[in-house]
Amino acid sequence: MTRWPGLVVLLALSACNDRPLSWDTLVTRKITEQYPTYRVEQPAPGRLVVERPGLSPVAVDMADIALRCQRGPRDCNTATDQMLLDLR
């Protein structure tokens, strides 16, 4: 069983659309799934800003996550898990 069943569903649903979901959209959904009270903004492609209640905003650089995800699913899970831990 996958560690991120929501991501698998999102990927499956994106196959039904004319345009696939971007990494920014997938990671935004992953963040809001893990932390429902956080708000995610995308000031530019490849860059996310996560606003956390009572805490300072955190910038997420998608380039690093994308590079690690190109190495395979294990590295991709590690990168996204680390990003989610950094947002706590």
C-alpha cells in the first residue's frame, strides 16, 4: 500500500484531464491534505509560499523537490516527507 494514497488518486484524476496537474498543484494539495489549516500561495511557477497560523510563512522551492523526484519514488517520498516536516 502506498504512503500517499491521496497523491495516487490525484495522479489518476489528472490523467482524465486535458492537461496534467503541475508539480506545484500536486505539492499544494499534499500540503493542505497534511495540514488543513495552512494556506498555500504560488507567487511564481516552481515556488510556493505556505502561510501557517501563528507562525511565519515558509517558502518552498520546487526545484529541489523535482530534482530528487527524478531519481525515483524513494527519493521523491523522502523529499516530500522532509518538506512536510519542515513546515511543522
